Amino acid sequence: MLSKEQLQNYWRENRNLMLIVLIIWALVSYGAALISGWLNKLVIFGFPLGYYMGAQGSLIVFILLLIFYAKKMNEIDKKYGVEED
């Protein structure tokens, strides 16, 4: 059983990790849309970069965010002794 201080530290680390992931998610989701006019000036394989970022780039970033979050949460869980088997 975790002490109150350990539990607070656990949730603080968990919250900070979630905030980092959510900020990156928001930047990728909304940032690419906001600058799509500028991105569309560049063309990759015949497609404007703004379209490519919306269709492929954001999905790749989201998958990488999921992997990052899962690995970091496993590390935090092990640090506080609350990991799953």
C-alpha cells in the first residue's frame, strides 16, 4: 500500500505525463491545420504537405504518442510498485 505522499507523487507524475502528451497531440492536431496554407506550398509525391500531414503525418505522431505514453506509464508504475502482471 502506498503512503499518501507516494500516492500524491504518483498522480503528479501521471498528470504531468498526460499534460505533455495532450499538448503534443493538440499541437499536431490543430497546429498543422492552422499552418496548412503554408504547408501546402510544399509538395511531397504530388500531394501538398498540409494534406499529407492531415492524412498520414498526424496518424504516425498519434501512434508514436501512444507507444511513448504506454512505456512511460509502465516505468512510473514500476517506480511506485503498482505495475500490472
